[in-house]
Amino acid sequence: MFGFSQIVMFVIFALIFYIGTIFIRDNPSVTVTDVFTAIYAITFSAMTVGNNAHFLPDMASGKNAAASLFEILDS
């Protein structure tokens, strides 16, 4: 499964770079720097979301605690 996950990741990277070259070819205003900036922004944002996903249960608990607090303050 680890090998499969790695091959999927590299196939997706190859697909992204291929699509980037198509954008560069079809749109003269798009530069290589623009494509790399977009790829790295998407990659780093996906990594950040993955690293912070374990906080989701804590966010739900926080919402419930805030709702309880506001209920106490309103009564």
C-alpha cells in the first residue's frame, strides 16, 4: 500500500506538470514561474490541511463548549 500511495503521488505530480505545460503552450501570458508558483501553493496548502486535520475533533468540542457558554450567559 505504501508503494501504491507513492506511485499515485508521483503520477499526480506528473499530470499536474503536464497540464502546466499545456497552459504555458496555450496562453502566452502564463510563464513557467506562474505555473511553479501555482503548483507549490497548492502542494503546500494541501500539506497544511493534512497536517492540521487532526484538530477537527477539537474544533467540534470547542464549538459545543462555546454554545454552552453562550447559553449560560444568555440565561
